[in-house]
Amino acid sequence: MNFYQLTPDTPFTEIEQQSTERTQLIFKHSTRCIISSMALKRIQQCSFDKVDCWILDLLSYRDLSNAIADRYQIYHQSPQIIILKNGVSIANTSHEGIDCEFIRLYEE
């Protein structure tokens, strides 16, 4: 699975617009956390045809992470994935809930 880097320069409205055609996944990742690293390894082994995956480095961009949590009214967790479809968050999970099966539920 390939990841796009999510930074403060990434136009978030474009990600929301893209979610009208393809599922968008945001992975909030703490590079110092072993649980986050394990979750990243689990989803890197996934293969999806209809999902664009974005990775957010929480240590570098905590303010952006907080802005995303506020935008979608989702309590911040780390690690965490947020699934966007049709411009809105339709699902999220964290920690051990992050796996290929969860993401496949929202691929179509």
C-alpha cells in the first residue's frame, strides 16, 4: 500500500472532494509508538484498488491532527484511521482495530 504524506500544505478540501469518487483513509501515526508502528505494518500489507491512503506524522503535525479531530468531531487517538466518503467521515478506529478487514468494509 502506498501512502501520501498529509501535511499542513495538503489542501484538505481536495481530499474531501476525492472522497466522492474514491474512499480516502487518513492514518494518524506516532513514529515513537510501538503500537502505532505495528498498526502501520498491518495496513501496509493490505492491497486496495479503491482507497487512497494518507499518513499524518503526529509528532510533526499535532496541530493538523487536532484540526482533523475538530473538523470531523472525532476524539483524537493514536494510532487512528479515519475513513472519508462523500466529503464526510463515515468510520474511524484505533489501536488493534486497525487492520485490512476494517478498511475493506469501506472500500467500495
